[in-house]
Amino acid sequence: MHRRCNMQQVRRGLWAAVALLVLLSGCGDGAGIAPPGGSVSTEERMAAIAAGEKKAEELSQQGLARAAFNQEMAKWLASRPEFEASGVDEDTSSVWARFRDGRLYIVANNRDPSTVTQQARQSAQLQRPGGAQAKSTAEIPVDRRVRLLHSFGPGFDQVQKPIEDLAQWFKDAGYTVAPTTAGDARVSQLKAVSGDGFFYFNTHGGKGKTRAGHDVFAMQSSTLKSDEMDNLPEFKDDLDHGRLVYMTAKNGGKILGGLVDDWDTRYAITYLFVEKYMSFGKNSVLFFNVCFGANPHADISSFVFAAHKKGAAFYLSWTKSVTADPAFTAVRYFVDRMLGRNNFRPENPKQRPFDLNAVLTDMKARGFTVDASTGAELLAKPAVHGTNSLLAPTIYALEADEDDKVRIHGDFGTDPGADMREVTVGGTAVTVNSWAPDQIEVAVPRTGAGSSGDVVVTVRGRKSNPRQLIAWRGRLTYTMKTQGTLKHEIAFDLHLRGDADLARTKPGEAPRELPEEFVLAGIKDARGTYSASGTATWTEGGCTYTEEWSGSGAIVYGQNDGKVFLGYSARIEVAQRKMRARGGALGTQTIRTTRQCPGGAPETITYEVRIVPIPELHDAEGFLLRFDLDAQFNVLAGSREVQTQFTGRDGRTGTARLEWQQIAADPPYDPEPPKRIKGNR
């Protein structure tokens, strides 16, 4: 009996030992305190986080390098009974710990506040990009809504100033900017993101590890952790399901007389939050000024994928930790060049909007996609490979023709439908004949409203840069005079229309003359007249010759039957202020020559010849009309006169003269159309 009792006691002791081993084996990462799956009260959790903030501040005072700080912070977290596991994520310079109930706590130690001055922003050396930009179809965000957020406290890296700049530029470009206050990136604000066309978020990023061993990347909101928030049903659900985590980081405040950064703790969102609550508009662009937001690791790729899954066409962020000056230079330059606002480091002359791929190529050439101090690179991740994006329609050049059509070359996106787009010429809406992503054809009247002026394409309320369609209307007279009263004359209208300006094919390059196909077109309402008259008498070989010129008629533009013709095209050399035109006009005259020799009967020969300006009036390249222009591209009054050998049998000479009065440009050329609507070439 006594022996049996002792055996039972032994068995109970063995089972207790086994139970203790099981209990100890369940502790995570050496915490050795409690098994996973345990509960943590709100009071315990808040106390642990408050202690974490204090520890971070203490370590900050020691001036430790990031790696040493992180190791000390992880060691301290491992000693806390509230956590089941902890560690360091070296890639993102984050320290993490997991509460006993599975919720994640992250200390982001990858971005310090720094002082950024306007002088520093303007000091970068600019380099001109080289190489051709590949062409691809670019699309404009369907929704005009823009949301610009940062999560930091007052004074952190002047984070609000870039947002104020961007907000004004977007408003000027026809976007609607969601009203927010400085530092308002609350969880509720992030949940409200729905259908935005452009989304900007500047915040901290960091990583933690789940019980399943998966890394989770999170971006900090501006909502401070609190008992009240933790106990809200929706917050509790998000925290328990990994949509929200806790993140401690520097957010702009100072303690101890301003000597030490103040670390506070806010809720941070994960890709699961994006999937459940956020959505973005079709063709939307997202710009995250977030450390490690474009790092190639799987957990960050999950965040990128979630953004694409919820509608974003492009996701831009940095591969490593990024400091203030490169981050704010990049987003300002990116938005300014895509909108063609000419506010941030403007080109001279100002330039039109460009597509995302062209802008990033330009930024890379200038060194604006790399943080030299950290090696972080700004990457754009498209939802669909090979796509491109526009924030505003952009006109490269205009191609007019004689049939009252103008082809507008540039980038405009897919046709949004007649009720969502408009093309105006001089402020008057014109008919759209066809629409392609890179070319629009419109019908324009020959005269009056809509026949010339600034061409502007509007897509869903967003206007392109203006491009001037200029017209010239005047009359020229060509006169040939020779022996006696013989003369012939052509008087014809000059009616030209087209694009006379320089243009850029990519951002940052010097504007250049348009290619040959972009000529000024003659317009079909031009008319002309021709006439020949007079007589001349001379003696040759004892015979008397009498020559009479006659013939007159009208010329219609485009007519070409071998007897009469009127048609021309022209080009402008912008830098030289010259206009040169090919073509012109011709008519037909009758020449009647009578020979009277002594003792014989009169003999008469009648034949037709062309009335056409003689080659001596042409330049070496075959241009007939060579005009000087003033600064507004008005054709200055002038004339040209040459002496020439006439084709008559007696070898007589003649005088050929071409003359014209001043011909006004309509509208006058403006080398800086951004004064009217910002953005031009």
C-alpha cells in the first residue's frame, strides 16, 4: 500500500516534468515566458509599447549606429514578457516583436528627421538626358481626384511643403485635391481612399514576422495608439487579422530640451488593409515616399501587388531608406514634368507635359531617381508590363493640310468618348474627326472663330499644353516688264496655316525645328488672277516685227490643268525669323507676233506660253517666297527685283519683280504660351 502510493507520486512527478517541458518548448525566440496564443490585456500592451518608446529614446541618446541600436532594441524586446518572439529585419532596419496574442509591433529605425533648405533643393547639378525615348501608349487617370498625405508630426523634414506645392499644381491642371490637414493620414482617412487618380503618401515603412514565418511590410498612419482605439471593434478586428500593426518611429517631436528625438507609436497598415479597404481609379498613379516601399522582397511585393489588385496602374517607391531632399526633389520633379506646370526647376523655354516613362528617363539622367547617401533607387512598378501613364494630355506638334483638317500629334490616351473630351482652337470647340492615343484629327473652318489660335485638348477636365495654330492672309504680285509696253502679271492670295514653333520630343532637351512633314499648308480659299498686255516693235534682218501679249483669267487654289495653277506650302525657320514657301501661281498668255518684210505680205504666228515667276527669283533650295518675319512672325513688307534675259528673238532683257505688303500672323506668335496655359513645348 505504501509502495503503491510512492509509485503514484512518481508518476505524478513525471507528468509534471513533461508538462513543464512542453510549456517551455512552446516559447518563441527564446522569450521563455509564456506560450503563443496567450492573451494580452490592453493595459499590458500599452505599457509594453510605452516602455518600447522610452527604450528607443534612451538608445537614441547614446548615438548608436543603426545596427547597434537595432540589436540592443531587439535584445530588450526579447526580455519583455508581453512578447512571444522578436528579431531584427536588417533589410529595412526594423526591429520587431510579436505579442503573445499574435499582434505585431515594429520599431522603424530607417529614417531620421533632417533639415532641408530651399537652397539645398536648388543646388543639384543638372545633366541633359541622352538617347531616344521609346514610344508606348499612355493613359490618363479616369478619376480627377488626388489625395496627398503624410503621417508625420509638425516639423519633420518640412513634409507638408511638398504637399502644398503638389496640391496647387494639381488644382491648376484640372484635378480635384481631397482636403486634408497637415499630418492627417489617419486610419479612417486611409480607409476612405476610393477611386483616386493620383495618391501620394509620405510615411515610415518597416517589417515584422508572423507566426507562420511570413514577413509583413507596413506603412505607418498618423493615428496614435491608444486604449480607446484598441478597444474599438473595427480596430480590434484589423489588429487581430493583421491589417493593422503597431509601429514606433521618430515623427518630428523632441524631448529633453530638444536634444533627443521623440519616438511615438502609431497604427500601420499592411497589404491586407489595402486589399480590404482601399481602391484606386483606373489608370491611377501611386507615389509612396516610403523607405523600402519598392524593395524587391516578397513581403513588399505583396504590398505592391495589393495596390495593383485594387486598381493602381503604377506604383512608385524607393528600394532602400530615403532621405528628405532626394525624396522631395523626386516627387516635385515627377509631378511637375508630368503635368507640364513649369514650377519646379523649370526649363527655358518652358515645356509641355510628358508621359511617365519619359519623365523617369529624364530623372534618371539627372540623378533624381537615386539617393546618393543611402543608395535607394526610385522604381516605378506597372500593373501591366509595357504600359505607360499620363497625368495630362500633351501636344507635340500640329499638322495642317489644305483640306481644312488639322492633325494634333502628341499623347492623349484612349478616346474617352465625345462627352468626356474637347478640342478647341482659339477657344472655339471644333469637330473631332478621329481620335487615336497619339494623334487627333479635327476639322477647322477656313476663317473666323476656330480657324486659328491656341489648340488645346481637354480629357476628362484636364487640359493639354496650348500649341499655336497660326494663319497668314495677304496678297502678292509678280510682274514681268520687257520691251515696249509688254508685261504680264500674277496677283495671288497667300493663305497659310500651321504650326510654326519649335518642339521637344522628350523632357529636358533643347527645342528643335519640327520635321519636314510639319509644313505650313496653303488653304483652298486662296485665289488669284493673271493678265498679259502690251506691244513691242523691233526690226531684224530688214523686217519689222510686232509682238502683242494678251490673255487674262482667274486662278482657283488647287487648280492644275497645265495652263493655270495656284498652290504652295511653307516652312518657318524660327531662329532665323524667315519664312520660305514652295509652289506659287501660274497663268497662260497668248503671244501674237507679226512679221512684215519689204514687198511681202504680213505673216502672223500665235502661240501660248506660261506666265510664271522666273527661276532667278528662287533661292538655291527652290523656294520662291522668302520672307523676313518680326518677333510675332508677321511677314514684313518687301519686294525682290531681278534683271533677266528675255526669251524674245532680239535678246532683249526684262525686269521681274515680286512684291507684298505686311502680312499679319493670326494670332501673333507667342514664344511663351505658358503665360496663357502653363506648359508649352
